[in-house]
Amino acid sequence: MSSTPLRVAIVGAGPAGIYAADILSKSGLPVAIDLIERLPVPFGLVRYGVAPDHPRIKQIILALHKILERGDIRLLCNVDYGTDVGLAELQRFYDAIVFSTGAVRDAALAVPGVELPGSLGAADFVSWYDGHPDVPDTWPLDAQQVAVVGAGNVALDVARMLTKHADDLLPTEIPDHVYKALATNPVTDVHLFARRGPAQVKFSPLELRELGKMRDVDVVVYPEDFEFDEGSMAAVHSSNQTKQVVKTLTDWTLREGEPTATRRIHLHFLHRPVAVLGDERVTGLRTERTVLTGDGSVAGTGQMHDWDVQAVYRAVGYFGSPLTGLPFDEVAGVVPNREGRVIDADGEQMPGLYATGWIKRGPVGLIGHTKSDATETIRNLVADAEGLDRAPERDVGAVVGFLAERGVEPVEWSGWMLLDAYEQALGAREGRERIKVVPRAEMLAIMRGER
């Protein structure tokens, strides 16, 4: 094997990309790694996809920070693949390219009326309340009754963030414009709809129990929505997580007395959305009652119910985005691959191209899955290394020089350190851990030492 370091670009500096870089750096292969990120900052959905009132999950950033601060992986932020640099251009500088761009779009909800004003994507809402620099700083919070369609933790996040009183979010890193908007939110009722039963939802027990601990927010469940078939019972007996979720939900059905809080979260099971109602904007949601079929799946009953809501949030999953120069599976929302090796339309391996994380396997699994996923991809890259064509331009400064000619100025790790310190100082003045800087231009000015 050549002693000349293999030059590898990893596109996407979220957890998937950082773990892949870490695993590759420890593989024993002589390697030079550049981590390329379109945003000014690393960490991906851990920074911009986790609700601000979940600091425990954000602690993942500390582990990722330790990987990057070692200095053996070069971070090149503020470089947008497909706009600032394309595939053929990267191949001038790198022997292998790993794509770890994740999945940041909302998956489609294919029902009539979904395009109406007031029909909103959960992923967009999460980006807004997390202070993503590329989304507008305003959000339409004008509905008293809201529907959330989905049965996972993102649906719970949306319901919780819509109903939680803004002052209870002040100790978090919530951006000021988000706090001010939520402080005037007129919402009274959020209805969350799951098409299957209580044993099939994808809530984590901790996140579900959290709903019951919110100040001045009642959780309302409906006994008629509780149905368990053989598949449900098997799920309860085989999964401690499912057992805890079902117990929490069942306990809530046994509570006595009417709700007294000023805001309510209603959890509806066995309701499938069939239409978003309204002419010029959302005025309601129509659902069909479903019934479990024995194996944990459901069938429609034909029994419809119209709910008066003025906004509908789609929280049915994330979806990947196509990447310039690569094949894309429009159904699964992933780059076609075989164990992380990118394949073309004929199923043939595309030499030197790899994928990891959600763009490889779809938006499923937790951080632990991301690590094992990266291990598989990097193992195959290392196995292929000897046979990979070598890029013609091998100087470490060549790609930065190329970007400079295009007017693109990457931000490296030292820039993140400046922003990190700045945000923590902002927070310290308010007795908070951090206050995020949101505008991209302001972030870049701080990272370049201009502020």
C-alpha cells in the first residue's frame, strides 16, 4: 500500500460525517481528511434539529467537539456542495468522497389540501425554533387549534414547543426572536394524530412522559382510541420501550377530572389523515378511523371525522435531498448504495464514492446507529483504498486555493471556537449556557474575527 496519504473528503459535518472522519482517522490507513460543510458551523441536526429544551441530547455536541479539536481532521465550513464545488471538481483533489449530508426535508404527506397556507412542515418549524441561519426568522403562529400528524418524537417536539409557555424556555439557548414569537402564540389545543394504535407509536418513553410534566398544559387521551391486537401485545412483550410508552398512555386514561390548564395536547390514535380542509387556507383536518388488523397494521373503516383546526403540521419523517452528480432514489430519499458504496442505475459501484448516515439508510435510528453505519462504510472504503485512482492535485492547500478563486472562503475549526466562545458569553450575561447567533453574515463575521 502506498505511503502517500489517501486524500478523503467527507461532505456533511453532522454526527454521521464526524463519526466517519473519526473512524477513518483511526483505521491505520495513512489518510488526510477534509470535512466539508455547507453551514458556517458543524454538528448538523444536533445543533439545528434538537429542541432547545433538550440540553441532554445536545451534550452529544461535546463528544463531537472532542473529535474535531484534536486537529487531525480539517474542517471546511461555509462550502456548499453542488454550488461552490461539484463532484468532478472534488475528484481533482480527493481520492475518495464520503457523503453524509443527512435528511433535512419533510417527507411528503399525500393528502388533498396539503398545499394550503397553514399546512406546515415539522422540519421547517424545528429549523425555525432552533435558529437555523437559512430559514426566515418569522413563523406563522396564529392558530388557536392545531393538528400535528405523526407518531414519532418530532411530532412530540412540535406539540410540546407549540404549547409550552415561552417563559419556561428562557433558561435554554432559544433565540430571542423565537422566544418573542412563542410568547404571543394564541394556541389553546394541539391535536396529535397517529394512524395506528398506542403500541405502534415511535415515541421514546422519556419524551412522552415529559408532556405530562409541562406547566399549565394538560395531556388528554381518549379511551376509545385504545385498541390492542395480537401484534400490539407482541410488541409490548418484546420491547421494554413499547411497554413503558403503553403504560404511560394507559395511566393517562385513568386520570379523573376535567382538564384545568389553559393549553391542552390531545393524543389521538387510530386516526388516519385523509384531507386538509379549507379553500384559501387551512380550516380543518379530516381523519378516517382505522382499526388494527391483527399484526399491528391498520385498515380504514370509512368512518370520517372533521376537526376544526387552523394549522396542520406534517411530522411524518425527514427526507433526503438529491446530490449533484450522484444517483438518487426518489422513493426512499437516499443515495443508492451497497453497504455504503455508492452504486449507479445499473447497480455498479461508482469508484471512490461512499455514503453514510441518513443519506445512506434513510432517517431512522439514533446516534448509536449512526456510529455502526459509519463503521460499515469506512470499512469498505479502507478495503477499496489500494485500488482507488489517485486525484491529480494532492497539495493540502489546493482545494482552498480553488475555492478562493470562486470567492468562497471556508471557515475552519478556529472559527467555530470563536463563535462558540461568543455564544457562551452571550448566554452568561443572561445566566444561560448559550444564546445562538442566528444570521449567517453575523456568524461568519464573528468566526473570521471581525466582531
